[in-house]
Amino acid sequence: MSTVSAVSSRLPVFPWDKLEPYKKTAAAHPDGIVDLSVGTPVDPVPELIRRALVDAADSPGYPTVWGTAALRDAVTGWCERRLGARGLAHTNVLPVVGSKELVAWLPTQLGLGPGDKVAYPRLAYPTYEVGARLAGAEPLVYDDPTELDPAGLRLLWLNSPSNPTGRVLGKDELTRIVAWAREHGVLVFSDECYLELGWEAEPVSVLHEDVCGGSYEGVVAVHSLSKRSNLAGYRAAFVAGDQDVLGELLRIRKHGGMMTPAPVQAATVAALGDDAHVREQRERYARRRDALRTALVGHGFRIEHSEASLYLWATRDEPCWDTVGHLADLGVLVAPGDFYGAAGERFVRVAFTATDERVEAAVKRLG
């Protein structure tokens, strides 16, 4: 076996490939497909962000892995203003090339391997497992992380608001988990990419002073501009928290050349400095969410959790692939719940990131 195939053999089948036949069915609808599966942004990149990108287009030199001082100022300022983090210095932040890259390669960059455990929610973004397997570590699912055996547990992933369920961990729950992890020397990484998209709950960061006690020891938050600012195509994200952990990652990532392009850094500064475009985008998503939720419930679905994020976690109390097939026949494509773990086998994840016109088409078909 070649070295390359030896690594790929550790990984699960790329889930989205399994959806292709259903995509073809949905695409055959006379009025075209309504794709509510992946959850990719479709609305325009705000003008002030595009302008910042263009203004920085003449960037012939290499960017730095740590980013510009202006970018670090923007990240620390946003974390203090939006997350309730206090006293963040530049050493507490690090830009990354999209959050998925960070999630996938974090266990490897932390030096984890055989004998080490990486834990993540039972229903979760598949890349947490992929990251563990790439490093040769043991992936471990949980319902309540404080019930895990901490022996060998090196990395604990939190995800609030959750992808796929939209569940939000409350402040007291986060505080309890962080305290447990610190007691047992377990590093916490909290994926908070949907934090600005709370609908029926107000998401809280692990960096909030009430959660971490004003100390960032052993905790790091992961944030992305893909959802809040429609920047999925820019690969703009960052991590913030424990300066010792981020300092180690910075040294490793310098050797790996993991640099956010200079124009994207400038665009990120502009995006983090403006809240108006985030409010406007939230309003778009709120309208689409309400329309799809009403239509799904009317069609016989039950919605669970979904108090935040860009998805509705829906079930007709049948195997998820039966639901995927039923909706594909209506020209609507959704993600099967078992993409996110066996516990999702009777659910589907419905994204509300399609255009207003496509959402309206889905509502009409569900009616």
C-alpha cells in the first residue's frame, strides 16, 4: 500500500458523494433543484468588504502567518465587543485559512497520535473525526463530555451553536465543562462559527469572562467569517484563546506556510469592524428560516433544537435516506442526518442559505 493510500484508508468515505444520485433526481424537477443541503452562502459579499479586498490587491510580498497588526487588532477588538472576552493581547489570536483547515489538521499540529483521544459531540461536523484520524488518534463521541474518562483525552471539541442540530450550550453548561476540562488537563477547542446566528437562544463563547473566569488557559475559540459575512470563498477565519497553545501553532504554521492571503486579511479587518452587514444578513436568514420551518411543519415534519445556526434539524420519524428521497422527488435536496453520526439516522438537515426565490419555490412544493 502506498503512503498516500495508507493515510486515506483511515478516513471515512467523503459523505457528500453519496448524495449525488438524489441531487440528479432533484435537478430533474421542471422548475429546477432547490439545494438546501450544503449550506453555502449565496448572498453578495458586502460592498465594504469587496472594496477592502480590491484596495489590498496590490500585495506582491509574502503575508505573515500571524497576520498584520491591523488584523490582530480587529480580531481582539471584535472578541472583546462581541464575545465578552477581556484583556486579549495579540498573542491570544491567530488567523487561519478557513476554519475547516484548522479543524482537520489541529490534532496533527498539536502532536497527537496513537494512544491519544479526541472527543467531539455524538452529532457533529464530520471533520472533527477526520482530524483525529489524520493524526492517528482515537476519535471519541460524547453526550456529556464530563462523563468521559479523561485518561488519554488530549483534545475536547465543543460546538455551540451546533452543526447540524442548532443546539446551543448555555453559559452554566459551558462553565461546568471548562472547569472539568481544566481539572483534568484537557485542552478545549470550541467551534463557534455560528455564534452570531442565534434565533431562539443567545449563544455564548467559551471566551466570555463568566465562562472562562477571565483566564484563557486551556481554552481556544474557533471563528469564521464564512457565514456571518458571506465569505466562504475567501477562507477567512481565526482562533483566539490560550496564548501558549496559539504560540505553538504559530511556530508550526510558519514552517508549513499556512498564510492567509494579504487581501483576505484586509477584507477581514473591514468585515470585523462593521456590524451593519451582519444584521442585514441575519434578517435575510430569519425570513428564510421562518418560511421553511412553517412549510416543513405543515408537511408533517417535527423540528428539534434548531434554536441557532443556519439549519433546521427535521424528522418525519423515518430513516433519513427515505426522507432525502421523498424531498428529492419534490426537487428539494437536503442533507441526511447520518452524515453527522449514527444518532442522526432519522433526521435531515435543512439549510436556509438558498436565495429568496429558491426558498419560495421549496415552500410552494412542500405545500
